[in-house]
Amino acid sequence: MQINDSSYQGEKGTWRRGLFAGAAFGLAALCGFSPSEAHALNMLKTSGRNIVDSTTGAVVRLRGVNLGGWLVQERWMTPLDSGNLPDTYSVMKELDRRFGVATEQSLMKTYQDNWITTTDLDNIRAGGYNVVRVPVWWGNFYALDNVSNSGWRADAFEKLDWIVNNAGARGLYVIIDMHGVVGGQSLSDTTGQANRNEYWVNGSHQGNTAWMWWQIANHFKGNGTVAGYDLINEPIGAPSASAVWSAYDSLYKSVRSVDPAHMIFLEGAYGNWNWNMLPNPAQYGWTNVVYEMHEYQYNGSAAQVQQGATNQVTDFNNHASWNVPGYIGEFNSMGTGASTWAATKKTYDNAGLSWTMWSYKATHGLVPDSWGWYDPTWWPATPNISTDSAATISSKWQQWKTTTSFGKNTSISM
């Protein structure tokens, strides 16, 4: 089987698909339809332990970044609030209370329009990468006070359509990552709403999550830019592995009822954080699935970080009989230096693992810090959501655009 790594040529790589994609983009503009409708990217699928182009059969290694903090604000890495609000949900509710839903949604879009722009996608493509993983949560799709079919937001797909259109025009695939299911899969604020973890015990939350995934799959079915669907991010609040498997099976069936073609990503990022947290897919009849792990050695030395990457490869190879591709959906080399980053990426590449580092940008910088490929060159003001005027909140969030306030982090090898 031919391995096609033309879409990734390293930090100083070239985009060999550029001519085709550029022509497709130009044709799209002339004919009056969006770049995604030009179908510059073929659908991906699994073949044994590889991800392949469904048209040519060539192996595709996905390598790229997470767009962390964009559609799900995480307090530790974004200018969420200078007060005490802990999560995206709290910010939105406070804005609703003070200004009404229309102004809240306008302000959130201002933040999103500045945190990630087409320039950021250009940066990712210029770095030689071919995929972005996009964290989302239920509050992007449902009204906060009406989590039901009737509460589905009219603008639910506005930002996802934007990223899919603009990423596809640049030869970048998109993985849609559900960082926060309805009710929350853990107590973490990374779910969009901290201290919930109610998904596992609430049938209504489970049903609304399944319907949300049905809507997403129905909307993007047949779209080649979308690499696939990451059903639940880090289900660390689950009472058992069997509960996770049952949830995956339910959501898998919801997606497959409307979209038989896209890959589905299933995470072992809970419990022991390894492949043993997942079943042999044959047990459930899952097909066209990718198994995903996250790799963090918090406060680890360079040797520990590299050993963690080696362990991921060993785990992947120990489950070769399952015939499932492997993907490191999140990893970070934790400030251990550029050489460790380079070695970690090489370890994954040599093993045939796809990967996306966490994260493209983060509110750290000026001193060596590894959380953002792009870090601040200075710190603009973070709004106080409870006291600033709507105009001030808007103005402050606009200052966090990469082109005005961020630079490439030279302490990591990306």
C-alpha cells in the first residue's frame, strides 16, 4: 500500500496539493459556492491499522494541532474572565443575565472571531500540518435554558461551517471533538460547565447528547474535509469502563444511523489512559473507528516524556490484532525543550500514529512554556464579565488576536 505523506513535509514543508486545492478554491469563488463544496479533500476511512484516502487508498497520517480555547473557553489558557467565573457556561449565563441572550451571543462570537482567524489556519498549513482538532460542547448547539429539540440553536453550525470551509480550502482536515456532552462527562471545567458529571446517570442527558451527535453527523455527512467525530473527550467521570463502552455504542449507533462513512474516534483517555480502557471493536461491531489516546507526563522530565511516548507506541503495537488505527489526540512535552518535542513527534511518526498537539495557542508566554505553539508576546487585558460594559468586554476580547498579541513559541519544536 502506497503511503502518501505529501500533505505533511515538516516545519519547512511544501504543500503539494496546493495547486489542486487552490484551483478548487478559485472555481468555488467563480461559481458562487463555498470552498467545502469544492471537495478539495477526499473522505478518509480506516483500512486495518491505517487511515487512508477513500478514493486513492493512499495512507494518510494526520498531524496537527488542537484549537483549544476557541469554542470551549478554558480558564487556565484563555482570557475567559478576570473575575471568578470558572467556565464557559458561567460566562454565557452572566452575559445573559446582564445583557440578554442576543448580546451574549454577539460577544461570544466576537471572542471566537478573534481567538481563531484564517491567519491561524494559514500558520498551521505553513507549518506543514494537515489537521485541526476542534473542541466543542453542548452549549454551542443547545440554548442554555432549553436543552431539547426545540432549544436547538439557529446558529449551531455557524462556526463549525466556518472552520470546515476555511480549513478545507487550505488542505486541512477537521476532527470534531465533543469536549462537553450534555450533563458533563466529568467534573472538569474543560467540559464547558464544571462540577456536573451527570451524563452517566441521566437518561435525558444521554438522549440529548445522542440527538446532538445525530444532528452533527447529518449536517456533515459526505463532507470530505471532516476527518471524523470524536464522541466524548476524556470521560474520566464515568463509573466504569463498561459505562463508557455503552455510551460509545449508543453514540456510535446514533451517528451511523445517518452517516455510515465518516470515521469515529473513541478515546481511552480515562482510567489507566491506555488501550485496555477500550474493547476490541469486534465485540460491538464497530467499524471505521480510530482509537485515541492522550499523553501527558505532568511535571515530567525529558526522559519521562519520551518514555510516555514510547509506551504509547508499545500499547498500540500490543493491540495490533484489533486492526484499529491509533491517534494521539492530545499531547504536550511539558516544557522539556525542543529536542524532546522533536523526539516525541518522531516516535509517533515512526510508529504510524496520527497526532494533534495541545494546543495551537494559549495565554502563556514571554518565558518558556509549552502549552501554546503560539504564546502571547504581551498580555492584553482580560475582561471582567460581571462589571465591564458590553463594549469593553468586546474591545478587550478583540485584543487577543494572534496577529496582534501572539508569536511562535520557540521553546517547542513545531
